[in-house]
Amino acid sequence: MSPTRFILATLVLALTVTAAPPKKEDDDPNAPVSYFKKVRPIFQAQCQGCHQPAKAKGGYVMTDFAKLIAGGEECAKDGTRAVVPKEPEKSVLIDQITPDRGEAAMPKKKPPLAEKDIALIRRWVAEGAVDDTPANARQRFDAEHPPVYARPPVITSLDFSPDGALLAVAGFHEVLLWKSDGSEMLARLVGMSERIQTVRFSPDGKRLAACGGRPAQMGEVQIWDVEKRTLALSVPVGFDTVYGIAWSPDGKLVSFGCPDNTLRAINATTGAQVLQQTSHSDWVLGTAFNAAGDQLVSVGRDMSAKLTEMATQRFIDNISSITPGALRGGLQSVARHPVRDEFLVGGADGVPQAYRIVRKVQRHIGDNALCIRKWPAMEGRIYAVDFAPDGLRFAAVSSLDGKGAVTFYNYDFNTEMPADILAIEGKDEGARNDAEKAKLAAHYVSDAKVLGTLPLDAGQFALRWLRDGTGVAIAGEDGKVRIVTAAEPKVLKEFMPVQIGPAPATAVR
């Protein structure tokens, strides 16, 4: 399946699952309260992060309707039920969410639910607590009932642990942990999100962050304890999948982008939001911290790379040129240099570009003064870029019409801007003569080389360098993980990270 057909199929599925109810029903205050359309989104946003199969506090699971009604461990002890249809006064859930002197037992350590939400839930219970969830939208997977694959999943992300021992692969409803050489699956981390968009190990390798969600329903950030194989934190975010998760260098924060055009970051231990920035005008698809962790670079479908200050949540600068046509299409991926605050971006035009974030000349309309280099274009859209550990090379993967490629590029050149080029960038675009424009254009492609490329019969969406720098792991639409050497690009090994068909009784959990 080509990337275009895959995206269209996903959109059709999302629209089918979440088709908008008739307007009359929404506007009719006397219509019965819909659990799926009205009550479930409240639980999803406020409760399910702590009450799901992978993280069932108090033994209470709210993603399974029968368990939502029954209650958790305390209800089992007391012989009570969380929800008693038509009797909200006897329902423990109603008691838990109803504030007493301004405080409520649930959500724990959070503000009480809004009065209108509590009233809506109470009314739903009073009307009989009916489950109107469509059959194709019910939660079906957990650690005891992991996904069974009828066909290979499209792999959107992968990552190596800092010590190089583990490889995390994004699957359907789960993250798959493998030995880094592909010899053995070690664990299946099954969570709420059906789409896993990005996976990233923490700087110390003890935790794994994943982001994704259910298209047109929910977004979620997951933080997993790698050693215990348990979900440490689940943070529901908005009503659509989220993208481009990244760790701060100190491992305290994770950043990500949202389809509501916001750039966000949360505390990786508590889940508390520490940043919400709205300078993008379209979906935010990739994020990366600077080396100090006090600034954040984000890229998105609005054809821009932007710089944000963490402490003030303030938009600082457009890193890329905002001149129409300077970037031909949206940006999909961003990666920071291992030791310097220089950033690679890649997107729809297939051209890898590198930027610095410290401005050395005053901004002028039409300038591209933060650009360091542009490399020869790949065929199709770039979906991922990544620096080699030594910072002297980088790689990118692309997809076009069911075909893909991985390409290796050099990064061994002087990234300081020469004085004569700075002088030209310091002028307004209209004040530059033809010779200066040509000199500027030539500078941005000088010393930019393709070291090697490997065409493949499947679009490629995920890429990470091996920790020893000898090559990369890539993956994409055919569901295979490939280890590709960098010196003379060739596939050293490939494997399918999931089993197609029913799993054996001894399958790894």
C-alpha cells in the first residue's frame, strides 16, 4: 500500500468509527445521553490515563465497559458497584467524582470535573447507563490479549536504547521490544493507543516514551518503565493522534506535537503540562530539544521550523525561511546534532536541510540566514532524518508511490557562516544583486554530498542509527525492520517484528 492510499484508508476508517451524530440529536437537550459520544470522552480525558489495563490503579479499568460498571478492588470488597444503572445515588463512581467542599476523590490530585460534566454523567447513569459504543470502536487489546496481526503493520517509528541493547518498534496498539540485533522479541508493551506514531528511549535508557492515539478520537503520551515492562504514565491529549515525541536532555520532560496546531511538553514523571505553544498554523509533526534543554525546535505541515523558549512558553523565531516557496511542502522530521545546536529537517520536497538556532544577522523578510546547508533531494517525501553518533554523517528515509530509499549524506564541513555570506544575508532580499543571490545559493549547497543510497521496494517511514555508527535501522510500509550498512549501503539483515497469524501459547508478553 502506498503512503497516500494508507493515509486515505486511515482517514476513511477514522471517519467511519467517529461519524458525527445528527445535528438534531446534538441540539436536543431531551435526547438520551450517549455514552460513546458524550460520557466516554470525559472519562478518556480525565480518568483512563490511570484506569486502563496497562495501568489499573485500584484495580479499576474504565476502558472496558463491564469493568467500568463493576468497579475496582474497593467495590469488590464492599459488594458495591461503580455504576448502578438508574440509581446514581448508589453508584460509587458518582460519589467519587462529586466534590465535597470543593474537593473530589477523583480524579486524584487533579481539579474536580466540571459541574456540567458531572451532571451529564449523573444523568447518563439515571437514564440506565446504556453502552452505545459501536462494535468496531470497542477496546479489544491488553497484555493478556495482545494484537494478532493478519498482515504486517506499517511501522512509523523505532529507536535503539542508549546502550545499544534494545530496539523499540512501533506496532498496532503496542510497542515491541526486541534485542537490537533482531534475534529475539523481549516484550510487548500494549496500551490504549491503536496508532503508535513515535517511540523514544529516555537519555538514561530506563524509560520509553511513545505517543499516538486513535484517529479522530484521542491522543496519548505513554511513559513505560523499561526494566519492569510496566506503564508508568499515560496522559490523554486532545481528540486526535499526537506526533514527534522527544526527551529533554535531563530526562525530565517530553515534548510532542498535536493536530490542533499546538506544540506541547509535559513532566515525564507527573504528566503535568509545562508547555503549550500555538505559533504553528498546521499540525505539528516533529520536536527536538536543544542541548541545554531550555529551547525546543518544532516542525509541521505549515512548512516551517520554529524555535520556542521553554521557561516562558514564548515563540522566539522562525528558523526556516518564511518566504513562500522556500520550503515546498510540510516538514515531517527534525533531529539535533549530537554535540551542537544544529538541526536537520526533512519533509515533502525531499530536500534535507540543516539549520542553526542562533541568529547572527538581523532578520529580514525573505532571508534564510539560519540555514547551514541543503543536500540533493531524495525522490518522494522524507519521513525521518537522524545524525550518526559521530555527527559527521546523517541519513534520511523517504517514500514515493510504494517505493522507498535510505540515503546517507556527509556533515563534515565548516558550519560557520563566512563573513561575505553573512554580509549578503544581512541585506534585504530586494537589495541583493543577481551575483549575490547566486553566491548565496551556491553557499548553501557547497560541500553537500551524497555518500550512498539504497532503493527499496517499500516506502520507508522510520530511521535510527546503530549506536556504533556502522549503519541504520529502517522500517516502513511493508512492516519489515532492515539493518542497513552505511559504508556501502546494503541490507545486512531484515526481520518481521510481529508474528503474522495467531501467536503460540508461549508468545512473549
